[in-house]
Amino acid sequence: MIINTTTKEIGNALKKAQKRLQPRQMETLFKRISLLMRRDVIDHFDKERGPSGRWKALKKPRQRKRDRVARLRRRAAGKKSVKDKILQDTGTLKRSFVTDSDATHAKVAVGGDKTNKKSGGRVVDYAIIHNEGLGDMEQREFMYMSKAVAKDIVKRILKHIGGK
């Protein structure tokens, strides 16, 4: 699962950058963009928000079961009890986001690419179920680029090439 979003503004800024920058400079630019995108996805978890607003709360039976399991897990680890956030029972999914970039692209993926050993990360099979809302799962979309980050990316591209 990969963020694959380019706004018209980002596309136009990247065209300007490609005309003015060397491949090594483009690589640096795309690395920075991928890190911004990753931070944005993690922010979606922290705020429990999708592009259309707050995630729906867990259904009561699922919430009770998760609370019980989380309480036991924390007690066994010697940690105090805190209110859990949705999709963050163990933190595996949130920790699994990896970035990849080169002189032509920037991406954020869940668990990395199985064929790309350098990307690290864990493959989390259930990520797409939550993001898309498949089966009996409510959709809790997290793999998207917020409008604020898209604007920030355009600003950074233009700054990187010496414009605006």
C-alpha cells in the first residue's frame, strides 16, 4: 500500500525543479518529500483522522475485547494503563511506514517493498483492510496526503530551486 498522490501544483513545481536541478539534487528533494509524507501519515494516526474527518469509534464488543487484551499486555510489561488509540494497540502498523525515494519519485509505503531489502519496515497485511474498510472493518483511512502537506511540499520544491 503506497501513497500515490500528486496534485496539479506539486506536478507543476516538480517540472520546474527537473528543468533546474541535477539528478543528485532531485534525489535530495524527493528524500525530503518522502519524509514529509511519512510524518503526515503518522500525524493521521495521532489525530485519528481521515480525509473526511475523525475515524469512527470501535464497535462496543471490539472495544471491550481490545481494552481487556491491552490492559493485560500493559500489566505484563509493567506499564500503567492509558486510553488506547484506534489502530494503535501494539503500534506495529504505525511503526511500519517506510519511505523510498530516488531522483524520480518519493513514496511512503506500509511495511516496505518485499523485494527491496533496504526499505526495511514490517509487512503488515491488515493495513489495507483498515485503510479501505474491507470486510466488517470500518474504514479508517490513513494513507493519504493532507492538503496542508501538499501545499508545504510545493513551497519546499520552489524554495529548493530558488523560486518564491
